[in-house]
Amino acid sequence: MLFDRKNFVPLHLAWMLGTLAAAIGAAVWYGSYIRAGRPWPGGGSVPGLVLGIVAGLIILFEFALWPRKTSFFRTARWLGKTQTWMKAHIWLGLLVLPLAALHSGMSFGGTFTSLLMWLLLIVVGSGVLGLVLQNLLPRLLIDRVPEETVASQIGEVSRQLVEDARRLVIEVCEGAEEELAPAGNAAAATGKQRVGVSRHVGTVVPRSLVPELTRPARTTAPQLVSAMRQEIETFLRSGRSSSGLFGSRTKTQQYFDDLREKNPGTVRAAIDQIESLCRRRRDLALQERLQFWLYAWLLVHLPLSVVLVVLLIGHVYFALQFG
Ligand code: HEM
């Protein structure tokens, strides 16, 4: 659910004011039961009980978003619009906190009720965090990773980047074929032009670095070959570099400046292209991280909301039994 300047007033203002009004109304009503010199009304008092029941029902409604999102109910029109559910989920979810605080008389109580309160705080907190991430990360992704790849293809694109880098090194470095024998991918290291072979998506290197006739003679560039073997290939494959060699734009540039210094001028163009392959891989690694966080928060929110509902039922049971 997106929050921005344009949609806040039409989508959320009424819900926000309604939530505020409900929280203030509940607090004023509860306050009218406070008597000087007496403890604050607890869960068994009239306002405590009523606000506790409302908070409990809201938690059940909040939890119902899970079945609502299953394929069984997703298309059920009689359940109303998904967007309305989501707005209700957000604002009623926030309302639970003041209601639960009033219900408990502003105390976490014993071990069981403390556990319940902490769980509630974590579930609501993770919900807020998820909402923030859902709003920030997709925008960050568009900004920072303009050439976003379909998530499931990142592995394939990375493999292709390794192949491209190998091909570039083999094209300009004598003897690189033997040193860069590919693991399980023989075609990539032969150095032969694969003219006419259809290419996969996502790479940035032209089919051949330099047209065959004008291509400079291959030269020995052991530094480039060993850099490829020890650092570049691992990074292109996994998106991770030992000791953070490619950890930032500046570090990547320094690494390749150093490599250009140490190698003959005839391989510079190849190094430039390998650098752009590494930049592309850095973008993909960022994409992977952002997409991970876009879903990781739900791994806290969902399971803990299940535990919350179970403990809530336990809390009601104990209250009725031993009230
Ligand atoms: C009593 C508190 C809450 C409970 C029990 C609860 C429970 C749930 C459940 C069961 C889901 C469905 C998980 C799924 O996608 O499969 C969900 C999703 C979600 N919740 Fe909550 N929630 C609570 C409060 C909140 C609050 C306060 C917020 C935000 C202010 C929030 C934000 C979200 C968001 C953004 C989703 C994902 C919806 C989507 O992307 O489709 N939740 N919650």
C-alpha cells in the first residue's frame, strides 16, 4: 500500500482522523472511570472489559488478512476491496495499541500478559516497518538499479556476466584459455567467437570486443588473468567479494584503476568492459538485497501474529476461568 503526497488525503486522511478520534474517545471514556486514590481500572472493569473485547476483535480481523489473501478468498467480491482491507488493517492495527494499553490499565501485568503485550508491540512494529519498506524500497530500486532484472533470472544473468568477462580476457590475453578453464561450462572458455548464437538477456558486452581484423595481437597479462581467476569471477558469480573489494562504487573504480596500471595498454579496453560488467553485478546484488528486505519483515510479522492470536485465545480462556 503506497503512501505519497497525492494519495494520502483521498486514501488515508479519513482513516487517520477516525483512528485518532476512536483512540481519544476511548481514553476519555476510560478516564471518566478513574477515581482519585484508587488504582486505575483494569481488564475486569467496565471500560477495561469493553476496550479489551474491541482490541481482541480487531486483532482477529487483522489476522483475517492472511486467509483473505489466499487464492480461495482473493477474488471473493462480497468481502470488499483489497485496498479497503489494507487501509483497515493499517489503521485499526495501530488503534489496537492504545486500546490494549487502556484495557490493561497501563500495566504489562504478569508473565503471560507481558508476553502478550510484547508480542503485540513487535507485530505492530514489524507491520509499520513493512509498510515503510514497501514504500521506500521499490522507489530506491528504480533509482539505483535502472536495469532491474526479473528476480528469478539474476542467477542466469550472473552466469552470463562471468562468461562475458572470461571471453574478454581470453580475447586479449595469451594463454588465458588454460588458466580460465570454466567449471562445467566449456564453451565459455574456448575464446571462439560465437557469432550468430543467440544471447541471453542482461549483459553489456558486444559479441566481440574488437572486430577480428583490427583486433590487437594477444598479449601476456598475468595480472589480469589472476585478477579474473581470484576476484572478478567470484564477484560476478555471487555478487560478493572477499574483503569488500567491490563493496562500493569508489572501491570498484580503485580496483580497476589499479588493474589498468599494472597491465599493458592493449588490454585496457577489455578491463574497461569487465569493470562495467562488475558494476552491473553490483547493481544486481543491490537488487537482491532490496528484494530480500521487501519480504523479510513478513517473516517476523506473520508467524508472530499467529502466536499472538493463539496467546490471545489463551488469555481470554484464563480470564474467563480464573477471572
Ligand atoms: C494486531 C496487529 C496485527 C496483526 C495480528 C497483523 C497480522 C497480519 C497478517 C496475518 C498479515 C498477512 C500476511 C500475509 O501477507 O500473508 C499481515 C500483513 C500485513 N500487515 Fe499486519 N498485522 C497487524 C498489524 C499491522 C500494522 C499496525 C501494520 C502497519 C501499520 C501492518 C502492516 C501490514 C502489511 C503492510 C502487510 C502486508 C500486506 C501485503 O503486502 O499484502 N500490520 N498482517
